[in-house]
Amino acid sequence: MCNSLRHEETCQKDGLCPIVTFPEVVNIDEIADEAPEVKTFYMSFLDKEVEKNFRIKSGQFIMCTVFGAGEFAVSLPPSPENDRFHITVRAVGKVTNALHELKVGDKLGVRGPFGNGFPFEEIKGKNIIYVAGGIGLIPLRSSIVHALQHRKDFGRIILLYGSRTAGDLLYQPDIKEWQKTDGFETYITIDRAEPGWDGEVGYVNTLIEKANVPVDNTVAFVCGPPIMFNSVIDDFMKRGMSEDAIISTLERQMKCGIGKCQHCAIGRTLVCTDGPVYTYRQIKTLGEVI
Amino acid sequence: MSMYLLTSQEIKQLAEEFLQSHAVYGPQVDAQTGQVFFDQLDAIDALDLDAAIPSMPVKEILFPQMERILKYRYDADQQAVTMEKSYAEKPKVLFGLRPCDMAGIQVLDRFFIGQEYVDDVYLVHRRQSILITNTCTRPWDQCFCVCTHTGPAAEEGFDLDLTKLADGYLVQVGSEKGQAIADAHGWKKADAAQLAEKNAVVNRSIDLFPEMARDNKAWISRAMNRITTGLVKPEVWEYVGNQCLECGACSFVCPTCSCFNIEDANMCDGDCERLRTRDSCSFEGYTRMAGDHNPRIPVEDRRNKRFFCKLSYSQSKKYLRPGCIGCGRCQWVCPGDIGLPNVVQYLRRETTE
């Protein structure tokens, strides 16, 4: 039973009932190295009743506790359906570095899932373009897998993915698996040519031209560093894409996840409860620089 | 709601009764400095219902500066964790709240427990507290509650409301909790004559503002309009930002500021405590993310956030009123002279220039 007012209104209806106050304990089942400083942690809840009720939407995030170090907000890469519960994290701060020290069998705490999530039902029948820069692929993974699980509901599904070096590319086995799905187009680039790489070279926005992306009846999910985000948006706007059709997910420092600590305020919205998923039109009118 | 007329002696007895079963908080005057603090009372003799507006807001009692919200111990060898999932729950009486502080509590109530998600920590404090307000029969230097519609008499939110009249105290009931307290005592009923006397007291108090409350004036509706529509010039925020010393005092004395930080602290004995501490949007670290990316570095970006929070329509929708309740404490403590009433003046001056 969740202790939010949501419970009566929406939790029971959509079955999404977040863990709000006290973290639930999860076991680290497996740790996989994705790239330098990036690891994936596969986890399962100790309390199987909690696990059964723990359901997510793609684009949502959790608050993850590393015991002894603190709590951090992290986006959820697994698909809402038939996927292993995991998080992919780069070691950048105090808590994430502590997380990278952990071994299989260690315990973590989880609160959530929080946030609005990516649209799914609303975009059925459309073409989808995923544009990811570096670890920007992590939040998009959930939506990609979900869309591929419902392949026939969508038009073209295109992934444009760029990273600094070939070694920084994430989810390599996953991408190979996805490419087996009929009509899943992938374009991958790295910033500078390097030995052993025979794919595209250059920034990710150059792929927009190469992929000859559709404009009408299309949504684009864009996630990556601000500089990449801005140049990709520019290219899409030049091609005549609607501001409502460009969707991104933002990140901010978060402490509570439920709209109380206010650390994640951008203008008049809170990223934790109003976001983290916004359309480009919304981002433009938040009243604060991203 | 029902009304009663109590003598000063009966008011004191009521406080004494509460002291047996509750932690009783009330205004007390510090003998050395003459400052007023709204602190826990050991003996009712210290309770001073005529004291000035307290230096610190009463949010300290419901939303403390630092509070433990979780305790756990992680055993790295066994790879096991034990958690103590509980909050300290203790019945409290807030005896003699000023109406502005009452309005502050209502803002916190609406923000913490009136929205989609409920803040459990605050709810636990709030659930067991009894609020007794005290009408201000006179304003103090920094008061401007008449501008924010939060005084000099409390209108809602209280369990019991006291007003000092010539022959004792008029006690008005504001909730079922308050009615239950009244029913348990054989208090003398008050009538229309006493209510009229209260109205006269309130009117006299308002009349005293031009003469006694000379520090601050804030015509906030004009500023709200500018802030909500984003029409304030960047130069004005820069000016405000240049005055800011980034001390955070305004946030800590504001009855409606509710931002907090959460840290896990390692205790010496191997236990870990998750501490929730108050935070201020004036600090640079407030928005800093892991990896040192900070979207809000210039101080004016942070300063306008505070006034946006207090005076924008979108934030008022959460509070069901403006975020300023007219106590004047920020103006009192601000070393840079950019308390809310002053900033409202700057914004208004800008509109007339």
C-alpha cells in the first residue's frame, strides 16, 4: 500500500504504486561492465510481494540508496514488460562511485518509480526516431525495447546513436538483438575515427541526414548532453518538425522524488513530478535555461 | 462555530492541563536579550501571550532544522541491511500562535500533505498537534500582515483561537478537535457582544499599523503580476542578486520556506542515519549535480527563484495563497536589504519608471 494521495485516484487504476517513503531492499544479482566507468546492475527485490507490485513506465526513474553513502536519482532502462530489473550508472559523484565499489550479493535500497514517463499509447501508429548521445541511451532503452515488443503498432523505428569512442557505446549485445527485429533501423557514429572502426564518424546530428528521417506523423525522443541536444533540435526544426513531437527527459539534482524538496525545480515545474519527460515546446516555456 | 469567554486564569489552567499529556510550545521572552522565542515550555509561568512576534517561525516544531528520517546499519561482510522505519511521534500543543505563523503552517500543510504525494515526515508531526492562535491586539515594527491578508486575527486553520478582551479571553473554536477540548470543559459561552468587542480589537489593531508597523509595506499583488508573467527586467534581478550575500537566512526564518536536503551520515557506532535538513535556494550547491554540472550558477538566477516561489501564480496554486504571509522576518535578518517587502518595492518602482 502506498501512502500517497495518488493511491485512491490513480495508483489503483493504473496499478502504478510507487514506494514513497522508506526504501525497499534489493539484491544485486549481476554486474556487467558496459563501458569505462559505466556499469549495469541487475537487481531483484528481497520482498517478492513488493516485486510483484513494482511496475514501471518507460521514462520513469527511481531513487536508489547505496547504504552508507546516500541516495541518487537514476533513470530506468528496462522495458515495462518482460525485462530484467536493472539500472545503468556512470560513476560521477560520491554515491555513484560508492555504487561501483559494490559486489554481487550486496544490497541496495529502492524508492519509486517516480515521474511521468514517455508517452506510449498516444504515439501508436507513428514513426519513432530515437536520438541518443553517450549515456543518453540509458533512459531511452526502456522505450526502445517497449516499442520493439509492440513492433506492429508503429511505423519506422530509427535509432541514431553517437558516442565519443567505440568503447563508450552502451548496450552492444542489446543493439545486436534489436537489429534482428524487422524494420529496426540503426545508425551509429563515433566522434573521431579510430583503428578497428568501420562505421560512421562525426556527431550524431549528421545521422539525421543519412537516415533520411521522416517529419510527418513522427515523434523524436532526444536524450544526450545539452550541446548535442541543441544541435539535434536545430536540425529537426529546420526540417519542419513540430515542437510537440520532440520529446526529451531532463535531469536535476533530486533528494525526495515526490515534489517536496524542490531541488529539481526548473521555472514553474518540478522535474520529479511534472517531468522528467517534457516536449520541446514545454522545455522552451519552463521559464529557465536548461 | 461556538465561542466561549475565559478568564486569564482559565487560559493558564488549560495550558497546565496540556502540559500533563503534551509537549507544550509557546512564546517566551528571553530574560537577557528580550527576544521572543516560540519554544517548549517547562512551566506555564514562562508563557507570555502578550509577547511580540517570535524571532524564529514555528515551522521549527513541525519541520525541524535537522531531523532523522531513517536509521539503518549495513553489514558489508554479511551483505545484509537492517532498517529502523519509524519517526518520533509526540503529541504537541502550539499555544499562542501569531496569525501570520498560523498562515505559514497552512501553507506548509497544503504543500506537504495537500498534493498528489503526501510527505510522511511532516504528516506525522502535524497529525498530533493542536494549534491555538492568539489575535494580535497591536502590530510590531516589521509586520505587514494587513498586506498579505494573514492578520491581525486568524481566520482558519486553528483548533482554538484566543482574543484578549477587556474581561478575559474570547475563545473561538475552529475544528472538531477544538470543539472536543471545549466540550470537555464547562466554559462560559460567549455571545454577540463579545464578538463585537473582538471586531473592535481587530479594527483597532489594523488602525495602529500606520503608526507602529513602519518598517515594511508590500503591495504584493502588483509584484505577483510582474513575476508570474516574467516581465521583470533582468537588470532588476541582477541588482537583487548583487545585494545577496548567499547566507540563506531568509529561507531559514521564512515560515513558508520548505526546501530540504537529505544526507546519509555515518555515525561512529556503525549505524547510518538519513538526515533531512533545511536547505536554501540561495546556496550555489542547491542545484549542483553529480559531475559538477550546475544549471543555476549566477546568484541572480537563484535569487529570482526565491521570489518566484513566494510570489508567482503557479506556486500559489500549490499553497492556495501567495507564499508570503507578512511576518517581515526576512527583512529583519537580511544583511543585504533584499527582504521580500524591499524586493516588492523594487519591482513596483521598476513598473512606474
